[in-house]
Amino acid sequence: MNLVTLENVLLQWGPHPLLDHVQLQIEAGERVCLLGRNGEGKSTLLKLLTDELKPDDGVVRVREGVRIGRLPQNLPADDTRNAYTVVASAFPETGELLARFEALSHSLDAGDSEQMRQLARIQERIETLEGWSLDQRIRQTLERYDIDPEVRLCDLSGGWQRRVLLAQAMVAQPDLLLLDEPTNHLDVPAIAWLEKELLSFGGAVLFVSHDRAFIRAMATRIVELDRGVLKSWPGNYERYLELKEKALEEEERHNAEFDRKLAQEEAWIRQGIKARRTRNMGRVRALQALREERKQRRERTGRAAFGVEDARKSGKLVVEAVNAEFGFDPAKPIIRDLNLTLIRGDKIGLIGENGTGKTTLVRLLLGDLQPTNGTIRLGTQRDVAYFDQLRAELDPEKTALDNLSEGREFIEVNGHRKHVLGYLGDFLFTPERARTPTRVLSGGERARLLLAKLFSNPANILVLDEPTNDLDVETLELLEEQLVAFSGTVILISHDREFLDNVVTSTLFLDGTGVVREYVGGYVDWRRQGGRFPREEVREPRVESSPPAAKPAVLPVERKAAPKAGKLSYKLKLELESLPAEIEALETEMERRRVEVNDPDFYQQDHETVNQRLAELTDLEQRLETLMARWMELEEMS
């Protein structure tokens, strides 16, 4: 049974559509992961399903009676409501009455007759709406999620705020639950708890996440948003990776062949005077159609291409702790009996529940805090770069360019001098996006900007506090590669289990009592060596390795029926054979233009000239897209 359906939905902001006449169906009981690069429009798609946005064209259908709950990506700022009020807000009128009744009951003055009358009126209205059954459901949900009804949302950590918001989404017993980056700000036990809750949830789930371990545990189907198109990949995450790799290889093969044939057709039309007098006008019109079609095609965004700037080598000893202890209250040490030696090149991961002292431990290791007992000896020649999970290093009112440059026009990275705009291009910022105020950038873009700033200065010690939040999978994988290849020392705080496994050589576990235990390897190795969180159940949530038997629910994009294979007309065969030469010529010209743009001196020209050259390069890229699209169409028809 289909719960929601998107039919030929178009949504366009800027030059390219975010959703280009897409089709989508979500069936009851499915757990669908929505993947895509940062800025592709995943959160926007979720807003369409909750009617927060309207499509420019097409229809969003929600089956009659279907209830939708949503966990947003961003946490509320300075929300002073208590947990009961937040959860009760899932029922607009009844929830508000229950919250008012709750507040009045706590502040009631028995001698105040007006308050008594007001309370009686609210109680009467609640009874009319049969609201007491909802009150019971709210309290049961809060108890199930171990949430104090009176605690204010603003007084909770990010992980606990997410728990309250999930209770708000679940209390209405939704048929479809929408989750936008649900693991952000959660520690590992909270993620395990969330997995267990969702695996036991009877409704359908559509979630956006880049946490690969979470996706593997949850998803029964993958839907990818790529260049405005939705494509469904049946099966689990491993199956998606396998099919996606084959699809990209096939796309590259088709594109290369199409480019060559398109280039040949362009070479033909540029022949001499005699050839132009006798050329086939039908072939000319076909080439014009090819150019227009190629112009409409969208290439995949390039992969980020950043590297870590190595500083001078630190001393062989980075830090040594002997019976070190720290605490603001001597009777309750946050860190105690710490014995640890870090050597140059070590890559350590810190795991533990929120509030167990991970940040305090890092500050001790960096020398920002002095131990209250014991000793901590710091090594020599330490150059530290710090990645802050709260993005406090970024000024939201400055542009991305100004946040990075700090008055510099060029950046020296590993001996190479690069213009700031060219350097930001390595982090997938176009010149226009680089001049955008940081406050309007997406979470993933801000994370990439902070990485750009972090890696623009030489360092031999990298400290990264939750660097994976909001980053797409491709950027995550590149960051992993760079950290593994980095010759210095890495101290990593992360709740991304797969990221830890791929980067760190040892794990420090903080159990909440102040004790720090060291284990060889990453998260999986820690588990294998008996690692457990204090409040964790003995059995972890079951991870499903195969999807249910339900058929994939995504409808294909409607297209005109193509001619059957082997029925290509003579004219189209000629057209197909003539395209590669033009593609080749365009590629040659584009490569020449890219070399020009990548030259550090390119941006020394006046603003008008720079913009004109960039526009010309964009036009070439669009022409190539048109030719490629036509070649692919003809190739599929042949």
C-alpha cells in the first residue's frame, strides 16, 4: 500500500531544478534511506512531503488518513519549553490545552478564584476533546524514552534534544516517519537506542543520513537524489554500493563514446566552403538538436580534492600522562588515574557517552588544562589544528571567501601557491558560492568550509571534534583517506563508528567514572575486546542484512517510448557516428580553459574579464552536456 506518491514533481531554485519531474512512492513498512550530495535538495524533498513547500509542477499525493511525523535536521535555538509541552505540541489544539493545564496545575494558588475558573474551563475543553487519553499517551512516551517531563529543552544536550523531538514525532503514532540526519549530535549508545526504536517501529521510515553504519542497520531500500533525478536502488546499502559503481562505470563509458561521436559531428559541420554548400540540412538540424539536448544535461559535481598541509615534524613524544587527574570539584574528578603515551603518528579515537569528559581529556592532552594531580608532559614542536563541531571558528556574517582568506589572496599548501578561490574550488565551492554569506550555507557546506580553513594552515597534530556531521559520503571517504595518509598525530572525537574503524589505530574509552581505557584498533575492535557502554543492553539491535520481499516502489520517470533496439534509422545512424569528434574538440578546448582558470594569476585580472571567462567555460560545459545527452539517447536506441 502506497502511503505517499510524488508524480512528475518539479521544483526549481536557480538555474537547475532541485527536483526535475521526479517520481517516488513510499510503501507501508519500508525503511528508505535518501542519499545525495550536500545541497542536492534532500531536506527540501522532505518538506514537500509535509506540505511545508509546494512543487512548481506535478503532484504530491498523501494517502487519506496517513499521519506523517518528522524529526528536523536543525535543533531549536533557546527553546525554553519543557519536554512535556514540546511532545504535546504534536496535537495542536489538545496539546496546547494539556500544556496550559499542566502549567496552571503547578502554579495554582488555591485562593485565586480566577485561576480556578480558568483551570475548570480548560479541563472541560480537554474532556470534550477526549484529551486525557492523549495526556496518558504523552506521559507513556516520555517515560519510554526516559525523559523528564519538566526539563527544559534548552537545558538538554543535543542528543537529548533529539530524543525529545523524536518523542514528539512518535507520540502521534505516525504511519510515515521522516528523519533528517537523525544521528547528528547523538553518542554511540543513543544511536544504538535509535536503531532499536526504529527497527521495532511498525510504520514506514524515510530518512536522510550519511552515517554508513546507521544506513547498513536500517535501510531496506536506497533512493538517491542526483542532479535533480531520483533513482531507486532496491536492497540494502551493500547492494546499492555494488549497483552504483556499475552504473557510474556504464555512465562514464557511454559519455566517453558519446563525446567522441559528438565531436566528429561538430568537426564535419566545420568543414570548408565546398562541404558547407553540399551538406545535408537534415543532418545540420539534427546537430542543432544535439547541441540543445547536450546543453540541458547536468554533469556530476566534481569530487572534493583537498589535502592536509604538513607542518614540521613534532617531537617523537607528543604527550605523556602519568597518574593524571582533573576535576573542577576535587571530590568528583572528571578524569582520574590517566596513564597514556602518544607518539608522533598515532591516530586515536575517543568514544564515550555525552558528558563523560571527552572534550576535557582533549584539553588536557593539548595543555589547555593543567592536571589537578599527577603529571602531563607535552612534547616539542607541536603545531595544532582544531576542528570545532559547533563551527565557532566561522563568522556567519562573513562570506566563505572572507572566512578563509583572513586578508590573504593566496594560500601556500604543501609548497604550492594557490589563489583563495581556486583553493575553495577544491572543496567544491564555485566562485559565486564562495562569495555567499556563511549563514546561508548548508550544514555540509559549512563543514567543508571549516575543513578548508583547518587544512590551510600547517599542522602536525589534528584534533577533530565530530567532523563527520553533515558531510556527504564522498567527502567523508576523502577525509578518511587524508587522515590515514597524514604523517602527524590525529586525535578524533566521533560517534561515526565506520569513520573510527577506517581512521584510528587505537581507541580511548571514557566510561563516565573518570577512567580512560585504551584499546587497540577502532570501534569494532573495541567491541570485539569486550567494550560496552555502562547503560547498554547486552544484546544490540538486530541488523537486517536483506530487505523485505516488497517490490521497489519508485516509478520510472515518464518518457516518450524510444524506438526498439536495432531499429535506428539511417539518418540517426549517421548522426550517432558523427558525434565523437565534436566531443573531443570540446573536451580539448575545455581542458585548455580549465588550465587557464586554475592558474593563480587568472584571478588577478579585472572582475569583468574573470566572470566572462568563467561564463565561457560554463557555456562549453553546457554544450558538451547537450552533445553527450544526444549521444546517449542514440546509443540506447541502436
